[in-house]
Amino acid sequence: MGIHHYFKSLSDLEKIYRCPGKFKFQEHSVASHSFKVTKIAQFLGTVEEMDGQTVDWRLLYEKALNHDYAELFTGDIKTPVKYASKELKRLFNEVEEEMTRKFVEKEFPPEFQKIYLGRFKEGKDDTLEGRILAVADKIDLLYESFGEIQKENPEPLFMEIYEEALSTILLFKDMTCVQYFLDEILPEMLRERFIEQSELTAITERMIEESRNQ
Amino acid sequence: MGIHHYFKSLSDLEKIYRCPGKFKFQEHSVASHSFKVTKIAQFLGTVEEMDGQTVDWRLLYEKALNHDYAELFTGDIKTPVKYASKELKRLFNEVEEEMTRKFVEKEFPPEFQKIYLGRFKEGKDDTLEGRILAVADKIDLLYESFGEIQKENPEPLFMEIYEEALSTILLFKDMTCVQYFLDEILPEMLRERFIEQSELTAITERMIEESRNQ
Amino acid sequence: MGIHHYFKSLSDLEKIYRCPGKFKFQEHSVASHSFKVTKIAQFLGTVEEMDGQTVDWRLLYEKALNHDYAELFTGDIKTPVKYASKELKRLFNEVEEEMTRKFVEKEFPPEFQKIYLGRFKEGKDDTLEGRILAVADKIDLLYESFGEIQKENPEPLFMEIYEEALSTILLFKDMTCVQYFLDEILPEMLRERFIEQSELTAITERMIEESRNQ
Amino acid sequence: MGIHHYFKSLSDLEKIYRCPGKFKFQEHSVASHSFKVTKIAQFLGTVEEMDGQTVDWRLLYEKALNHDYAELFTGDIKTPVKYASKELKRLFNEVEEEMTRKFVEKEFPPEFQKIYLGRFKEGKDDTLEGRILAVADKIDLLYESFGEIQKENPEPLFMEIYEEALSTILLFKDMTCVQYFLDEILPEMLRERFIEQSELTAITERMIEESRNQ
Amino acid sequence: MGIHHYFKSLSDLEKIYRCPGKFKFQEHSVASHSFKVTKIAQFLGTVEEMDGQTVDWRLLYEKALNHDYAELFTGDIKTPVKYASKELKRLFNEVEEEMTRKFVEKEFPPEFQKIYLGRFKEGKDDTLEGRILAVADKIDLLYESFGEIQKENPEPLFMEIYEEALSTILLFKDMTCVQYFLDEILPEMLRERFIEQSELTAITERMIEESRNQ
Amino acid sequence: MGIHHYFKSLSDLEKIYRCPGKFKFQEHSVASHSFKVTKIAQFLGTVEEMDGQTVDWRLLYEKALNHDYAELFTGDIKTPVKYASKELKRLFNEVEEEMTRKFVEKEFPPEFQKIYLGRFKEGKDDTLEGRILAVADKIDLLYESFGEIQKENPEPLFMEIYEEALSTILLFKDMTCVQYFLDEILPEMLRERFIEQSELTAITERMIEESRNQ
């Protein structure tokens, strides 16, 4: 029993890779996904705050930081499995909660148990902070799938993930931070361009030409 | 729809790594695990046959080769989750079967569907072939955990896996092939030794000495 | 001496990577190649059987499972080297057989030696099972090279491998299973399409538009 | 210009590996290090709060989350270089600040610039939150080096890193959370034990014996 | 103290990866970069020699082989940092020299110190050999960036590196070996072509057709 | 045809890993092996020169740099195969030479062919430079195997490689540079020590104690 096991478990999250069983050009661990989601949530919260909303920052950071900690116990189970049936989804959530509760009761001294049970709870509720988390989680997923599509991964799954992520984000389209994302960030992402080999030849020839004329 | 998707899916099994979320010195994919289990089952079947048992080789190979194909749909879910409760285990199996059935119906032309539904069924039944598969699966797991322990992986999980694998093998101790494993193979595995750095110095000095005297 | 060394050697096949010395997006080990070839052979055998041929399944599985085991002793030597001259090819085969024989005699107890010498022999003979193996081996190679071409690997070698694999498959065009592959599976593989970034923009805009109108 | 570049840069932190140029059994990226430091800071802050201190949680999370963001511009430069001379250290910090300022001014719209300049500033000041960050950063470094020592990495550097991390933590020994770490967590970490191969033999024999007597 | 530490340090150069913090399809270590630069310098020197120049081969090899050894102490610091200001560049060089000097004095016996201080000095001076090194270093960098562009790495940095490398090479356009590179090698590199999937279909159909007609 | 293909081939040497088919903690490519051998040869040549020998440095560097280039065509074939029989060894060398000759004639313009045929020839002849290369090649192999033994790789092969490398070095024991290696470098390598976890506890306790007393 002890906090040492909790600290050590953080490193296990570096060894759980997202979306197992598909060829990817770039792998992402649950640990670095959690980092990126928290950073994105920080930005989204800032937009909301500038718009006049009151953000409970402590709550927002707690939700974002811990939102996938339970994958320590279950791994990154493929989404279609998790949600294959309503009954399975319900049962699956129960199991996750049960395993988390057991871990907290086994590893945390009594004085910390209530706090950490709260921290490890499902964070995507109807509060402003829960909604920001839901959006931030999908924005990182959208970036992950965009990264594969952009590198020309032929696997159609990444297109499905992109669409699924975007459609979830759109569910929150009434939020100022989602409007900001749709108006300012997403178009910039889509405008990213590629270097074609034909350009390479043109650039090279221009550079050699210019060098000659100096 | 089509067999092409089935052939392509075999390569996805190369990207599902066993026992996610733990530091390992050597990773093993579901594809290469399946290969090793089939080779081990081949040996165990040979022992049984030499002992006078009738082995249905076609059945044995089918069981061994396909025994983890359903992980394509579910990933390598952590065992404690899978078996966290009897209810979950039952439901989980139902989901796996359901997803496999859907895949077969979607990807296989009608004339192949019945054959492949049979091949992808849980293979560990009470037949001789089902029991050989159960043992072969655990022997490979035992080798995987032994490989980590031998490389001095400090994670206690691998000791637990070793013990769990061995205790399952022992459930089949009435089988000739299990006796052969316990009497002939396991002791040899445990006798494996290490080179100590102190030996290195001794060997080096002896070799230099011998070279001097030539 | 002992079966333990044989079991342990299976894991070495996970560390021999096919086609060394070329940049690949996805590596394939001899272990997982053997798994895939056996699965493909299983399908091809099924097609032959449905066509009325008698398949010796035990033999087919033995051939497929063990067809590259001798690479344990030689590694995956580049094909052009192996076949640089008829004399070398002959000598090379002799060496492989000799090393396999020595391994079997050293590691296998006498009662298993004859069986395993048979299993480790070159399997691509003129039997139906030997011909299925020859085709299955090349189909997996074709998929490996297609995977690189599809991911836009600029190395022309993969085009050469694709052509070499296809032309070998075509040598067996009188087989029903090869006709099935050419008529049903290969066209489906070639129809695989890519997501272009331009589509991404169109899809995104459509989804946002639809969301607005809800 | 745009937030898209900021979001995309988060993924670059997944590609900067800590402590380059030394063999490690387990690599750690700046992204996952940042995640772990934030989680550890959360625990340390909880200990302080339970002890009656007032923790500015928003500030603590901001400091922890962003403390290594500037490595995006400089990479993980080897510590001895960074601090080779006081003059270099001063200059190096200036350069880091300058590059961060330029990035913020180039990529962030004006309304966010002040906020992010604050967030990306060096966080290890004399506030309670700055001190917690300093400790959390070194606790993760101590775990990273312990992980290598425990896996028997022969490189003496990891012992030096362990000692350097511990001696920095000890500078903060007046803090309650550091006392908690020294009294409750560190001893537990050091008590971690290894499985020896000799034990393996004993355990195996006991299990087989027990199985026989059933 | 001792040459053993020098020999061992060579392996650390295998663990320093060039251009950290960016997604790359193919990583290159400082060790293999040094190998390639030396091989390229050998070719460039050969061209110069055939043109009638006198090449001090010993000096050329020493310069090429050792030109990045100091990265052992500093890592592969991002170029923009290194040259963020003239003052920093000067200081950075001083630090590198100082650390190299300390290493030589600590690890090399006195009789070797002067020789190795000479060998580890910045080699890109105005001698023919220094200029060949400058060109060879950039040719390898150009190949590294071309490799990423050719594999369709969407990161614009590689285009910048390509241009920076080429513009440095063009500074030496008065050298015969640079003319050879620009006239004979670079155009060949740019002519490299890709296999399009559409071609694949055409080739496949042609091969099947030809096989039919045999 | 062209030097571009020669330059590009250098990068293929980064993808040929030495000693395929065995678990290793640290992989080494032919490219970085070649770099290290050249650096070691540089040192050994320096020792010989200081002893009064005349070293043909150009020749030494050419031999060391190019000594494994032919592995581009053959891969790193397992040594036992290569030397399974005298006849095979002879044939194998012939094939290597033939393939190298063909490559040079295909890729190098006529004016460079003779030079490069010379450079790619087997370099381990009876000249001082050929003997230095033979020793340097084995010293790097000895370091590679020592690295695995030191990290406690349980595979006995590495002990065999260590012994084979050392016994070859001892064949050249009449050379001053080999004496230097045996007297000054090897003992230092063998004196390398490990940090034991028990020490870690002692060091930690001492540091905490000292911190208390300040």
C-alpha cells in the first residue's frame, strides 16, 4: 500500500498506446494524451473566461489531468467494444469504477481516499468544466487522426475517427470556446499544405540560378 | 466486403501488443504469439500421438491458429478487467462473439461464413485438441513472463503471470504432454544460467594467459 | 540439449525482420509472417476443398507453419544474394539443410528427430499442399509490398517485390484458389482508396453546415 | 499565425526525449514528464492543503503543466552544458525567454499574449506553488533514474541524477509535503524487491508439489 | 580516466538523434551521420584530386570523422537556439571547446592529449579539407531532409532545412566537387520518382493479361 | 546510374542491424559500427605511429570506412552460416565481390570505377593497416557484446561473441596497439561496476542524514 505505487503507476500510462491494432505513423501514449488534453482545456477555459464565464480552474485541471487514469486498469479498449451495447457500456463503467475504488482503497492512506475517489470519477458531466473536458478530449483526438491523414495513412479508420471527433465537438457548438475552435483554429489546420516534389525541383533550380547571378 | 479485408486484418494483429501498460524488455504481438502457440501445440500433439492418443490435427491447428483472432475487435484487454466479475466475463464473451459474427457476415462471402464462424469460436473446450490449446497458450505466456524475469524486469506482475500460467498448466497435469513439459522442458528452462561480470574477468584473464603461453 | 531450446528459439524468429537494409514504414518479423502465411494457406486450402480437391490439412499446416524456420540459422538473407548463382543457391540450400539437421540432432530427443527433420524440410514441392504454400508465401509478400507502396514508400524495391510476388502467383494460375485470389481478392485490394486532404475540408464544411441547420 | 500552431506544437513535445545520448531501458518524452510532474504536484499540493496551507491551485497547475514548454525551442539540452558557467546559464535563460516571447507574439492573437507570456515564464519561484513545482520536477526525475538503476542500467550517470534529484528535494525539507515524501514514499520505493531466478525454481517446485497433493 | 571511456563514448553517439522534437519517418544518429559525412567527404576529395588539387587525406578524414564529436557533451541543440544571437554563438562555442578540453584532459593519457585536442577542434576552416567537410556535412543534411520530403512528411521544417543546406552548399560553388554535385548528383536525386497506386493497377492488369496469353 | 545511388545507399546501411535474430538491449547498425571501427582504428594507428611505425593513414581510413560496405548487398548474414564450410566461405566471398563489382560498374561513372573497386575490396590483409582494421573490427564487436553482458542479457551467444572477438584480437598480440589495448583499455573496461539497489538505500539514508545535520 502506498503513494509510491500511485506515483509509479503514472509511468505505466506512458506504456499504454492509444488506438491499438492499427498501423500508425506516430504513436501516442495515454500519458501524453492527458498532457495535451489538459493544455487544450486550459486554452478553452481561457476563451470562456474572457467571454465572461466563471471557470472553476481547480476543477477543470483535475478533470482534464485525471480523465483517462482508469485506463491503467482497463487499457485502451477499442471504442466499438466499449459501446457495443448499452448494457455492456453500463457494465463496463461499473467495472472501471469498481477497479478504481479498489485501487484507491488499497494504495491511498485513508485521509486521501475521498479526495482521490472524487478526482478519478468520470469527469464529463454537465458543468462548464465537464463540457470543456469533453471538447478538449475530442480536439486532441481530432489532431491525432489529422496527423495520420496528413501523413497519408491509408487506413480509413482515421477518417472515421476524425468525423466522430468533429461531430462530438459540434454537439457543443453553443459554447464560445467551440465557436472559437471552429472559426479560428480548425480552418487554419485544414489550410496546412504539403511540399510537392515538383516544387522541390523548382525551388532548387531557382536557388542555383540566383546563386549564379550573385 | 471481401476476403481482402480478412487478409489485411492479419497484419493488424501484428500491431496489437500483449500485456499493454507495463514496461517490458521484449514486446510480443498477437500475431507472433499465435504463431508460437501453434508451434507449441504441434509439439504437444506429437507427444500425445506418440503416447497413443488420436489427435485431430486439422482441428488442433485450426484452434491454435485462430484462438486470439477476436482480439482484433477487442484488443488485448487486461485480464483482471475481463474477469472482474462473472457477469462481465459472460457479457464480454457475448460481445466478442457478436462482433466476430458481424465481421464474418460482413466480410466473408456466404459460402465461407459457416466455416469461419466455426474457426473463430472459442477453442478451449474439453476435447483433446481444446485441452492442448489451453496448455500451449499458457506455455507461451509462461515463456514470455520468464523472458522478462530472466532479464530482471523489476515489475512483480511478471511473477504473477508466471504463477498464473503455471497453475493453469498444472490443472491439466493428467495429460501426457503436460507431464512431458513438467519433467523435461520446465526444469531445463529453470536451469538457464547467467554470465556474471566476475566470470568475464576470469575468462578474459585465462584467455590472455593461454595466448601468452602459445 | 532439449525441447526448451526449441521453444525458446521460436522467440528468436520474432527478432528476425524481413527485407533488412531498406527503409520500411512497417516491419514484419519471420514469426508473424509465418502466422499470416499459415492463415492464408488455410483460406486457400478451403477454396480448393470446396472445389472438390482433397486437402491433407495436417501436411498443409505443417508446411506453412515451418516454412521459414531455417531462417533461424541463416537470417533473412537478401534474395539476390541467395540466388546470385545456381551454384550458390544449391550450396546455400545444402548449408541450410545441414544446419537444420545439426540443430535437430542436438536439441531434439531421438524419438522426435525423424518427425522434426520431416517438418523442417523445404515444403514447396509439387503436392497440392506444397503449391498452396508457394502461393500463400507470395500472397503475404505481395501484401507486405502493397502496404509500403500504399504508404508511398519511395523505394522502388517494393514495386519490384510486388511484381516478383505476383509473377510467381501467376505461375500457379491453373489452381482454383489462385483464380479466386486473382478474381475476388486482388481487385478489391487495388480498389483501396485514400483520403485526400481536399476531401477533409469538404467533409468538415459539410458537417459544420449540417450541424448549423439542426 | 494562430492557435493551431500552438496546439500542434504540443505533439512536438512527445518527440523530445529526456536525457539524450545515453542508453536507457525506458525513454521519457517531455510531454509525459510534464503530465507526471503535474500529477505529482497535485498530490504534494493536497498534502500542503491538508496541513493548513493555502494552495493557489490554478497557479500550481499552470506552473506544473507549462514548466518545460520552452524545451520546444531549445530541446533537452544536457544539464552540464546549460550550467557550464554562470554567464552561459544567464545567457541561456535569456535566449529561452526571448524565443518564447517571439513564439507567443507570432502565434497567439493579441488578446491571449499577456496570459501566455505569464504561463510560459519560469515557474520555480519562492511561492508555495513554485516550491511545490521544484520538488515535483525532481521527484519525477528521481523516479526516472530509479527506474534505470532498478533495471540494472550500468551507466553511472543515473546514480548521479538520482543523487542530484534527491539533494535538490532535500533543500526543501522544511516543507510538509517533502517530509511526507521522505517519510512515506521514498522508503516504500527503496523497499521494492526483485524476483531472483533462484526463487523462481523454489516457487515452481512448490507449485508442482502442491498440485501433486491435491 | 582512460581510453576505455573514449571508446565507450562512441556508442553514446548512437543514442543522440539529430533534429529532436520533430516527427520524422526515419531517425538518424550522430554516429551514422558522421559515417555518411566521412564517406561523402571521401568522394568529394576524390573529385578534387582528379581535378588536380592536392588533398591532405589524413586531415580530411580526421576532420570528417570527428566533426560532431562535441555533441557528446551538448547534444544536438536546435540550430535556431545555437545561433539565436552572435553573443550566444560565441559563448556556445567556448563552452563546447572547454568541455572538450576537460574531457581530453580527464580521459586521455598525457601523450595523446595534444593529438586529440587537435582532432576535436572545429574542422570547418578555410583549407581545402575544411571546405570539403563543410560541403559534405550539408550534403548529408540535404539527403536527410529530402528523405522526409520524399516520404511526404508534412512538417515544413524539412523544406527549410533543405533550402538552408542547399544555400550553404552554393556558397562553395567555386569548388569542382560542388559543381560535380550540382551538375551530376542533385539532378539525379530530384528525378527520383514515385509509384502511384494507379500505376499499380495498370501493371497488375498487364501482368495478368500477359500470363493469360502464355 | 549515378553517384546519387551511392550516396543514398549509405542510408540503407543505417537499416541493417548487426546480429539479427537475437534479443538485444541495444541495436547497432552497420553504419554506426563502421563509424566506431574507423574511430578505433584511428586510435590504434596513433599508438603504432607513436611507437615508430609508419602508418599509411589514407589507406587505413579507406579500409576502416568501407570494410562492411558489401553488407549492403548481402545483409549481416549470421557468421556460422558464412563459415559453415570452407567451400561456402569461398563462394560467399566470390558472390560478395561479384555483386560489389556489378554495383560499381552500374552506379559509378567510368573514371571512378577503379578507385572504388579498390576501396570496396576486402581490407583485412597483412599490411599494418589491414591488421589494424582486423583488430579495430573485433574491438568494436567486443564492446557490443560487453554492453549486452553488462546489461545482463541472458543469451549465452554474447559470451561466445566476446570470447571469439578477444581470441581474434589475441592473434595480433605482437602489435604494440594490441598490447596497449590489453594492458590499458581492457582492464579498465572489466573494472566497470554496477550500482546495487542496496547501495541506493545506504546512499539515500546518508544523504538524508547529512541534510538533517546541516
